[in-house]
Amino acid sequence: MIEPRTHRAPRGRFVEGLASLGSLAGAGLLILVALAVGSLIPASDENIEHRQRPYAVQGGVGDARSTDKLDIRVAGVRGAGKIKDDDRTHDTGGVWIIVKVRVATRTEAGLIPYAAARDRHGRIYELSSRIEQSLNGRMLQPGIPLTGELVFEVPKDAATDLTVLFADNSLDRRMDRQVEIALPTVDKATVDRWLADAATTLIDTEVSTA
Amino acid sequence: MSWWRRNWWGLLALLPVLALALGQDAKEVRDRARENPTDPTVPIVTPLASWVGYGGGEVRMLVLKEATGLTGYGGEPFALPGGVRAWRATLEFRDPDEKLGGCQVFLLDGAGRRFEPDPAELRGAKKSYGSCSPAFDAAPAPTFRNDFFFVMPSGTRPAAVGLSLATQHPNYVRLVPAG
């Protein structure tokens, strides 16, 4: 038995026009949705500084790390309530954090462009300008590492958990490499002991190539 | 009707959207690539003792050797820090119009690392400070000589002395020692 061939009446021009219009509207709607979703992506991350943050090269005390310009190794850290450089004693309402570091430039002579300490809340402390620092402003020659101390003055509550930062640009560090050395965490009792210590901590005002 | 024919207008509309989306990043990439476009990168290679014209003056290197026997200002022997050797370059200038006065002189090793003159490692040593100008008290003369002192890590040898003027970048003079 032969099955009768199915037969469909041709669609009218009106129906075809409607379908075409619907397809066009659908595509346009999809584009609008894509644009809307795209516009929401940056809005979901309101802090542009966070999105363009430096690329962290993390390490700890004793680890050798590098930016494009510097080779860095933090050798140790100590804290104090009172420090002395060449001939003056310096008190503080916070805590002095003294970081021993070995640093060299890689390809050309230059200064340490940026060194800072960051606490667990993200607050940034730059090198103290209250004292003469042997490595701050010291011209480093490539391949000749110098060991010296970097001194930060931080609030008492920040001293327990600090990370030292090094970068190649003091002003614009967006999306650039940044060495982040986590200092050993200390408890509040240790910070109190630093502050209670009546002795003055002597700062190493010279650098050495040792 | 194929998918491409149906959607050609949408694909076309994507181009300006992409340009808008990526334009800012492209600008940043380009700016980064152009960072310090006037660095001294094109050497004018000049052998030892040969004069070379540069920036309106002329210069040549007479000596590039290890600086031994440095003393302090009291005449006492000057001790270099460990792991470091000092080097001296003597340059002669023919610069009647003082066009080279603002030049920068630097030492390069085989790896292209750049060392600056008068480093802190030589603080306390009795030596002249490198300059491309004649000494203030020098009698007028057709040429003058100045010494430039550098330090390098022990075990590293100089490959050349560079001399550059910002107005002449990217060209710089690369003075190479004999051998």
C-alpha cells in the first residue's frame, strides 16, 4: 500500500515576514544581553586597583626572589621600641621593624625603586624617613649584592603580621611584578616585649658586600 | 539561507565593539613597548685610541684597565669591598664648543650589564670624578683627558665603555678595548 505523501501548504508571505522579524529581534536581544552581561563584569569588581594589582612573586625569609630589575633575599627581621642610628636615638609610638635584606640590581646600576611593608589589613608602610637608611638611595651596581637593613615604623597592631614588598617602580606598579616576602608572624606578647625592652637597638647604618 | 548570510550584519557590528573593548588594552601594550624609546641602543663601535665624532665633539678611549693601588685621601691603601674589582677608563675629548659636557659614561660587560661611574664602593678613595668637561682650572687646550672609575664583580671583565648624550639617542658611542 502506498502511503500518501505528506503535503504542507506554502507559508504565506506574512508568516515568513513575521519569522524573519522574530529572528532579527532574537539576535538583537542576544546582543543586548551580551552587552549587559559584559557591562556587569567590571561592575562586579568595583576596585580597579584590585583588578590591575601587581603580579605577586611570593616568598619567605631566606628565599631568593626577583623583580625585573632586582634580585632580593630577606635574611631576617627584628623589632624594637627604640632604635639608634649613627648618633641619635629614635623613639616611636608604634614599633620599629628592621628587615635585613640582600639585594642587587640585575642589568643596570640603580636604586631600590620601591620597598614597603604591608600589614594583614592591606595597609602600606613605606620606609621610615625619620632615620638615614643605608640602602635607601644607595646606587647598586649590577651583580654586586649589598646587605643592609630596611627600617619601617608601623602601628603596634600591624607588627604581628607583615609582608615586605619590592617592585621596580615607585609610582606605577599596575600589573607589574612585585616580590612579596612574608615575615614570620609574631604574637602580641613578642611585640610587647620589643616595646618594653629598655635597651636601644642599634641600626646597621653601613652596607656590606658580604 | 546560510547562517553566515543571515548574521553577517551582526558579525560586522562586532568589529567596532571589539575595537572599543580592546582599544584601551592595545594602547597600554603600545605604551609599554615604547617605554624609554630614547635609550642608547644603537652603538657607534669605536676601537681603542680611535677618534669618533659624536654630538658635535670627538672622543676616544686611551686606557681601560683594572685600577689597582688605589689610596685614600691620607695616602693609605684603599681597601675595596669583598667580591669587587675597580676599573679605570681614560677618555680624551676634542670638544672646543663643549657639546659633550652633559654626556653619560658607563661601563658594559659581556652580558650587557651597565655599570655607572663613581660608585659608592669607591667612596673614600682618592680619585677624580668622571666628567665630560675639562677641569675648571685647566688651561685652554685643544684636547683634555678625564678618568672614569667603576666597580664590577670579581671575575667580570669590561666589554666596552659607553658614552651617550640624551640628544643623540638612540645612538651612543661604544668604545671597545684592544683584544
